[in-house]
Amino acid sequence: MNLTEKPLSSEYPYRGKIVNMRVDQALLPNGRQAVREVVEHPGGVCVAALTDREELLFVRQFRYPYQEAILELPAGKRSPGEDPLECGIRELKEETGAVAARVEPLGRLYPSPGYTDEIIYLFLATGLSFGDSHPDDDEFLEPERLPLEEAVRRVMDGELDDAKTQIAVLKIWERKRQGKL
């Protein structure tokens, strides 16, 4: 079965600092046309930094769309063309002051494939050393540490709402369960 949709035309009703809004006319597999709205985003990273004491580094920050402070793993937006690994190393240092001896990929995720092309790359950082953090001028963060087991409990109890954080925490927990950590 053909599951592809072919873009026929595109318009940009909005171009912003972080996202662009694109409206496409698309040809469907059945020959009909449909409108597809796409939020273009350069993508991001999420870094699960695990200390030698099996604590994860978190940051609490106000997230404007939800009008609340959210506890999440360090994360950030990629610059266009920026290597995801380099972005993750940069974001971890900026937000927590941590530098990792080892950083390994945990995969990637599509946060909401129905309307955005954003890809978030996940990383595990270990062998941490600490210095000063340097958040962006418009970024206000409170660092926190949670034992890995506590983070898993909070994910499962619905206390950590951020999707990228949930996925990274559970991937690390599974690695630990398999003896790969």
C-alpha cells in the first residue's frame, strides 16, 4: 500500500525566531488533495546526565506555553546544521555546569509527528565533573538532582510531564535493568 503524500505547494503564513508555520497542499495516495499544516523547528537535544551516585541532573524552568515551572532533563534547541552531540554537550554545560567524560546516544524521538518536523536527540552523559553553569540570558533555571529510581517513580506516577524527559529516564532505567549501565 502506498502511504506517501506528495507536497504540491507551500506557503509560509508565519516565520519566527524558533519556528516557521508552513501550509502545504498535498496529493494523497487516493489522488485527492489535502491541506497539511507543518510547524518547522530546527530540532533539539535532551541530555540525561547520570552521576556516580545514580542521580540524574534536572532543571526546573518556567515553560511559557503551559504557564508553569516544569522539572525536566537539560535540553535545548539546535542551531541549524549543528551536530546533535555537540549541542547536547553545550546545553549540559550551560544549564548545569556539568562536563561529561562519556556521552552516548539514546536515540531520537518525534515529539508530535502530526504537525511538526522537530526531532529531539537523546543522550546519556556519565563521568561528570562540575563547574559553573551559563544559562542563556533569557533562561532562568533551578538545578535539581533526583535518584534514578525516584525519577522513574515520578514518571510512572505522572509527576514528570515532559515527554523527552520521560523517554530518556525510562531508557536509562531499562539499560540499568539489562545490566548495560
